[in-house]
Amino acid sequence: MNEIALVMREVVKRFGAATALDRFTLDVRSGELLALVGPSGSGKSTALHTIVGLHDPDAGEITLHGNGLVGVAPGARDVAMVWQDGALYPHLTVHDNLAFPLKARGKWGEKAVTHMAERLDLLDLLDRLPGELSGGERQRTALGRALIRKPKLFLLDEPLSSLDLPLRERLRTLIRELVRETSVTTVYVTHDQAEAMAVGDRVAVIRAGRVVQAATPREIYEKPVHEFVARFFGNPPMNLLDGCIEDGHVVGEWGRLAIDGGENGRTVRVGFRPEHAAITGEPTGLAATLRRVEYQGHETIAMLLARDAELRLRLPDGEALPNIGDDANLRIDRGNLHLFSADGARL
Amino acid sequence: MRRSRNRFPSKYLLPLLALTALVWALPLLMALALSFSDASPGAPGHWVGLQNFVRALGDIRFIHAFFTGVLFAVGAVAFNVGAGLGLALVFRRHEKPRALAQVMLLLPWVLSELAVALIWRDVLAQNGGLVNALLGRFGIGPLPWQTHAWLAMGSLWLATLWQGLAFSTMLQMAGLASLPHHLVHAAKLDGADRPLIFRAVVWPHLRRVLAANALLVFLLSLVTFSLPFALTGGGPLFATELPALYAYRSAFAGNFELGYAAAQGMLVLVFYAVLTALFLRLRRRTA
């Protein structure tokens, strides 16, 4: 395992009465691409701003390769950032935008600019002003400007949010390649769970100013440590049912699901992914009425009701379905069930 | 539907157009007519062709007044726009003094120019004036504000700065407010120091506002009348006789030559038109 590059320990940042970062703790390994994901207002951008030094934290510690960052001037932190809209200097050409960080540090070399422009396919655009570029070209220039001086830490704040979907996927790939080539430690902020899964070596999920879970995308998806994480990843999201443990089953008005052990009488929430339920002929503990079917080509999304509980199933195309309005028996392997306590923590 | 309803939008504008014609176009046309005549108060005068214009262009006092006006206006632009930019930058960084300072700056702005002139005549009085009294404590002066040509011009600059600073500061603050914050952040991260951030980010953004600010101050200053009239009386000799003051004197003092005064005004107007056209063309090209 790589050494830890960036450490954020118990970082607190308040704006007036609002707490944006609430003992925010996160380790980022050297050379990895960490996706920091959470709903809007969860503190993602504030976390980035404390790293680059646009805000000073009220408490806590931030170190990069062992050196404290709090109180260090932004320009002296050796950190680069890409903003959602690129934040290119509007009066400078692509060439001068790329050269700016080198010139500002008195380390200007034409070779570096040409090399970066070549890598990012910007050679034909060097004389253009940002206003004359497409959204994708602007972001490529912003990537180049950030990476040209080989920073120790590379931050991206929703870099693809203002681009359309195909372009987003292409740039996502480019960012992954660039990070691998330069092996720069990277924190990538996004509100899009699918983007976080696709881009991150690891994913850190932030909620209300705290990291809930930081793990590989697979671990996040298969073993969410909190109901919030379980809900946040996957589309359609995980099905969750309230119930009570009784003799190795979770029992609710919607039916019963067999689990491994568990403390009798405990109130829990049981969850399963839409792709983990199968429709079967034999009766099971969970029967639900088919309400709606969405055909999506390679798969079918079925919406069912088990009493009041709404369930979504993802079924391979060609799977035999009952008629709308008829009941279906659902079978879910107990290995695919997720149990959460009343306060949301994984059991 | 919509088309037919808006078929004659101009008719709704007619009252306003009529008013504009009455208070703006009519006097302008009358002045234009006047400039081709030898009219004086009470006497309509006769058509004299271009005589007034030819005379003005050969009148050393008019040429002098015009260039004195340009000098005054250029100085006013330099001081007002420069100080306005400086204050706007200070207010951007320091929030607290802003409210109080804005009120204090706005007060002189709402005063009439004549009142400003009278205040500064007292403040700059050679004997017993506030400024000379202060300078006297440091063993300087007393400075002859009324009788030294450059000091008299300086007193005009001071008064116009005092009055106009609020306007320039507000314009620059509006310009600064529209500067995207993350551009400055990006420049900081890129390692730019403050002068470089100003040069590469703030200045290019403010350029257009500064240019508009400069043009407005220039145009307003060149035709200033009350300030030289009441503060310096155009003196010493003709050192601060700006074009408006000379035109006024041509019309209402001495020979009461309304036609000649009108012709002077028209010449300044032509200069304005050329200057504004040049400015707009330059602006379009840099946009």
C-alpha cells in the first residue's frame, strides 16, 4: 500500500452558526485518485477550500507529505485545482493560460507548454481565448494549467458538471489517464455517485461535513457501512424495508426475509439491491404486486408494491414477468441482504 | 395578436418624446441657430454664416480655454479614477470601513457644484483657510491658492475630486464585484503574487469600467462651469478659465455676444462627438 500523502484530521470549519466540516477526517494515499462524493451542501467544496487555503479551518490538522498546510499561503502549498467552469484567465490565450503557473513561479519553459498542449490535444488552439473554446476544450486547458507545474496535490471541484454526457465520459477517462501518468495525488469532488464510482480508485462519501465511508468503489457498493451510503449508490437505489428480528427473520407488514442470526426483537432496516431479487414460482416470505415495468433494452426495471413498501427490481431482458397487477414471489439470497440498525449503521 | 397590439408602440412614447424635444432638442437647435448669428440679449441678430466659428478658431483666449479645459479634465480623470480604483480595492478587502466611508463619500456628491466651490474657497482661503492653517503648523506656506496658476488649477482638481470620488469609487466597486472570485483563487494557487494577480486578473477585468469611468469624468470636467466661476474666477489671469466660463463671459459679460458664445459651445460639442465615437469604436474592437 502506498504511503499516505494528504491527511485531514478532525477538521472543523464553521460559517457563522452553520458547521460545514464537522471533525472531517480523511487520508489520501500518494498517487491515488480519491473521489469525494456527497449531496450538495454536504461540505465537499469546503473540504477542498481548506486544503488549498481559501478557508482556514477553525480546528484540526491538514498535512501534505508530513508538512502542515494550515496557515501556509495558497500559492506556497504546491496544490493545483480545477474548477467547474475552468476558471481560465479570460484575457489570456490557451498558451498563456498554460504558461501562467510557470511564469508566476519564474520557471517558464516553452517546452513544457508545448508538451502539455500536445498531450491534451490543444496544439491547434494555443492562440485562442477561453471565450472561443468549447466546454470540453476549456476543461482540457484547465487540466493542463493545473498539472503543468507538477503539483504535489491535484484537486478537482465538479470539473465535468457543466458538460454533456458523452463529453463527460471522455474527459473522465482523460483525467484518469493523466493522474496515472503523472502519479499525482488527486481528490476529485463530485455530487454524482456514478461518476465517483467510475473515476475513483477509492471513494469517500461525505454527509453533513463528515466522511461516512472511504473505500474502494466495490466495497462501497457491496458493503456500505451506513444506510446513507447504501441509498446514495446504485440506480435504482437499494430497496429498504423496516422490520423487526424474529427467529432468524426480519418481519414486517410486507412479509418476512430470512437472515443469519440477529438479536430477537430488534428494530432494523433490511436492504437489497434491485439486481439481487429474483422472481420465482414457489411461495417465499416476500410477495409483491407488480405495478409498472420499464423496458431498458439490456434489462428491465420492475416496480412492485409489498403492502406500502415500494420495491424496484432489475431483471435481465427476457425474464418472464407476471402481468401488471398480479403478485410475484421474490427470492433474495441471505448473503445479499444488508442489515442496518435504527440509526443507520450497518449491522 | 401581439403584433397588432404593438403596431404603433411609438405613439405611447410620444409624450416623452415631446418632452425630450422641448427640453433637449429645442435648446440645442436654438443654440445652433444662435451660433450662426450676431445675436445679443434683447436683439435677435442677423445671419453671419461661419464668422463666429472662424473667429473662435483664431481666438487665442478660446484656444487657451479649450486646452485649459483639457488639462483640467485630464487631471480630474487621473485623480478621480485613480483614487476611485484605490478606494474600491481597499473596500473590497476591508468590509468594516465601507459603510461609513460610503456615506461620507456620497455627501459631497449630492451637493451642488456651486456649493462645493464655495466650501473649497473657504477651505483654501489664503488667510484663515483650513488647509493653509494646517500646513502652517508644519511651517509650510501660506500657499497662494488664488494667485498661483498651478495652485489654482490644483484647487479645482481638489474640489472636483472631493465631489466626484463617490461616483468613481462606486463604478469601480461595481466592476470589482463582477470579478469572479475563483479567478483570483486560481491565480493565488498558480503562485501569483499580488501585483501579478492585479495585472493578469483584476486589471483586464476592470479595463472597460475604467475606460467608461475615465470618459465620463473627462466629458463632465471639460464643461465644468460653477467650479472655476465660484472658486477661482478663472484666474489668476486666465489660468483656470475653462471653456464654459469663457463662453459665459462672451455671452453675459463685456460685449454680450450670444452668437459667439454659442459657436464656442458648438465647437466643444463637435469635439465631444468625435471623442465619444473614437471611444466606442475602440471599445468595440477590444470587446
